[in-house]
Amino acid sequence: MSDVVLNDPAPQTGRQLTLVRGVWMLVTLVLALMAIFPLLYMLSIAIKAPTEVFKPNLIPAAPTPGNFLYVLTEVPFWRYLLNTFIVSAVVTVVALFFHTMAGYALARLRFPGREAIFLAMFSTLLVSLPVIIVPLFILVRALGMLNSYGGLIVPAIFNAFGIFLLRQYYLSLPRELEEAAVIDGAGYWRIYWWVILPLSRPIIAALAILFFLANWNSFLWPLTVASDPNLWVVQVAIANFKSQYAASWNYTMAASTIVALPMLVLFLVFQRQIMDSIKTSGLK
Amino acid sequence: MTEILTSVAGEKPAAVRLTTRRREAIAGYLFILPDALGLLVFIGLPMVLAFGISFFEVDGFGSFKFVGVANYVRMWGDPLFWTTLKTTLVFAVMLVPLLYVTGLGLALLVQRTNRFNTVMRAMFFAPQMVSLVVISLVWQLMVVDKLGVLTRLAAAVGLGSISFLGNPNIALFTVTIAGVWFLMGYYMLIFLGGLQDIPKEYYEAAKIDGASPIASFWYITLPLLRPTSFFVLLISSVAAIAGAQAFDLVYVMTRGGPANSTTLLVTYIYAQAFQYSAFGYAAAMAALLVVLMMVTTVFFFLATRGGRFDNE
């Protein structure tokens, strides 16, 4: 990490420096507060009574858990949370399994066409979901996977982003670590399982967080593939919730808080890993 | 990389060596099979199908009828298609520069690594943890006519009673601002990565030569940041034109209204497919979107002379 001194306007005296620093920090703080204001606002409305929603005070006069209780009891919200958890967890585990396998092969094993296959996989990164949503829907319908966990899960697994990162990671691993196993006559599967996977723990942890997060927050595909309310994920549920309880913003914000909170807690705990892996992976 | 494996294989009899190479190739294919197959079926095939389906009329039950270029002819004569195309371009032209400026601005603001800035970075990035559905709902609430917190703020500073999402002239701008607010933390992080790669010595040398901070920003930071800038501009353009994030934002905040003023091409494609079951027509517009994205990519590569920056 290198600090860049660019932003220090050449100070004449120590006092001037302190002043410039102070103003700089103050501006940053104000902007940062503006950045998280909508999230605080969401929390604030979520614990307000209906009559207080549009009062200007941010801190409720009489905080109430009523909105949360309503959302969790009057609406099958646990079901939506469970669906989302199942989909996100299964996608994350299966994707990590497949991507580590592919990443290992692309980084280490030699076979004809390897570079071409890697390039082809990499180029799928430029394809965004809205572009292929119509044919993907038709395809998944033809496979009989509409309104099923399979339809929610299977197409979400395949993403070149993870393959790319894992390949880079394996390329940076010293080869000597596998050599001993090769000399012992271990097969490729055993090397992958007993040498490569244990070595991948840090990157697997980082990717697991990113994958889980992405799937917990995804909206467009679940909206398209599962119209059956029993299969709704939380994002689809709250989008519908809003149209159902148009005027009851306190309920909508309570539901939104329930959906957002697990991810914000995850962020508080793994903030460093999450930000570092995005910063270095931003495909620089 | 070849040496190690062949030298290991070399210790074995010649007959085994041949099969070792074949075994390695077979293992390689088997290891990539699940992902290769999945990407092919769920991304590659739909990409090809998008063009294929655009020549058919597909009804809600999945029966296909070949109609030639009828869907493209319909597109040409559909005023709503042209409106949404224009809206998409206006959205991109507003979003991309705003994201560039806010992303770079925030990165410069917090680029020194210290405890205070670590907390600030996390605060700027925090919205990224929340889904766009939630973000859109919160923004919708903040700009509710007359009562919303931002609506009141606007009135308080003398802007009068603004209908942020009800006025067709303002709604797209409101959606853009919400998008910028959500995405800027991500681009801040990308720019921070780029800033870190600039050698510190350049700034020290410039300082000794008496260069002002503005001069060193202009002559050191910006030129050396060109690869990052290229990445940011390309990714944000693709996101604005064809991204799922743009779709989520519009779908929840406005459903494309009022009076179609926020209907992006992706929103219109979705409505044609899943509201009116005009899958063939939707596929034709999606095919155009692919062309639009390719043009954007080529434009950025040409504008940066083939994406090469080392000649600077």
C-alpha cells in the first residue's frame, strides 16, 4: 500500500497543515454520512409507527418492533428468507467446486485448446443478463425448470469471473507444492483434492462471500424464472410487497431492513476481505 | 512449466511417459467440463439463440413461426423503441461521466491509508452490500411527493415543490442520481486500486520541482490512471446500456414511467417479452443491444488506440 502525497497542498506551517487536514477530513466525513444516510433512513422508518413515517425526525419518538413483527408473521417472509438462503448457499458451494476445478486445470494441466477455451470463457464476462434473458428463459422453460429450485439455481452457477480469479491465484502458487504429490504418484484428482483445495482456503473464503452476496441480492433472474410465490426470494418478495402495501412504507422498510441487515453485518465482519478482493479483482 | 512435469515423467519408463501426457490432457478436459458445459449452455447458447429467435414469432406457449425480418421491420417502425433507445443513451451519457467523477473524486479524497480513511472507505462502499431493490425502495420513499425527506429538503432550499419521480422531465435524472449514489463506492474502490499502482516517487520528484498539487494530478495521476479509466468507462457504459443494475433500478423505482420517460431499452425488452409474450420481438431488440454494446466496446478501444497505454 503506497500513500500518495498528492493531496497535501505544500503547507507553510504546521498550523496550516492541521487546518487543511481538518477541513479535508470534515468534507470526507460529511460526504460519507451522506453516502450511508439512505441506509440510516431505512432503519429509522422501519422502527417508526405508521403515523410518524413522514415526520422529519430521524430518531423515532416511540421506536417500535411492530413493523418487523408484522412482516415476519403476517407475510410468509421466513419462507422467502429460506428460499433465498437455499439458492444462495447451493449456488455458492457448487460454483466454488466447479470453478476451483476449472481454475486448476486452466492454470496447471496441459491439454490442446487450453488457451482458446480460457479466452472463450473469459469473453462471456461481457454478456450481461438483460441481453440474454429472453433466450435463457425460453431455454430454461424447454428444460422444464420454470418455477423450480433448479431453475433458480443452475443458471446462476456459471460465471467466468470466479474461474478467472481462481486461475490467476493458481498461477501464482509455487509449483513445488504439488511436485511431492506428483512424485508420490498421486492422480490429478488427489492432487486437486488434497493439495490444491487446502491451499485455496483464503481465496475460497473471499469468493464465497462475494458469491453469496451477489446471489442474495440478485433480482432479475429470480423475478423471471419463478412466478410461484412459494419460490419467491426476498428481493422479489419485497418488490411485490411494495405494490401490495403501497402506502405502508413502515412495513416495506422493515422488510427491506430484514433483507439488507445480514449483508451489512457480513460487511462489518469481513469488510477488509470484501473490499480487498473487489479492489484487486476489478480486472485491473 | 513443461520442464517440471516432463522431468518427473522422465523418471518413468518410456511407455508410461506417453500415457502420462494423454492422462494429463484427459484430466484437464474432465476438470473443466462442468464449467465449460454450463457456460456454453447458459450463456453461449442463449447468445446465439438471441439472434436466432429474432427471426421467429414465439407465442406464450413456446411454438415458433418463422417470420423473416418482420421483427426488425416492426422495430424500425415502433416509436416506443426509438424513445427507449434515446432514453438509454441519455441515461448512459449522464451516468458514465458522473460515475467517473464521483468514483475518482472519492478515491482521491480517501487515498491515504490511515484509520480514519479506512472507516470512510467502508462507509462509501457500504451501499454496495444492499440490493438495488432495497436501494430503489428507499430512494422512492425519500422522494415521495411533498412528504419525502429529499422533497422537503428541495422545498426548504427554495427549489419549490418538485415531483422527483412524477415529472417526466425529472424522473430519469432522479433515477440516475440514485444509481450514481449506489455505484460510486464500487468505482471508488477500482480507482483506489489504480492509484496504488502509481509509483510514489513521481509525486516526490514533482514536489521537489515545485509542481502544484493540481499540476501533479494533471500530469502524473491522470495519464498514469489511463488503464483504470479505460476499464471504468467501458464497464460503466456497458452497465448503463445493458446492465441488470440499470434494470433493477428502473423496474422498482418507476416501472419505466411516468409516460415512459424512464423506460430503458432493457426495460422495454423485458416488458415486450414477459408482459406481452412478444419473445421474438424482444429477441430482435436484444440483438440490437448486443450490436450497441459491441459498438461501445470498439469505440473505447479506438479512442484509446487499441486499449494500449504503454506508449504514453
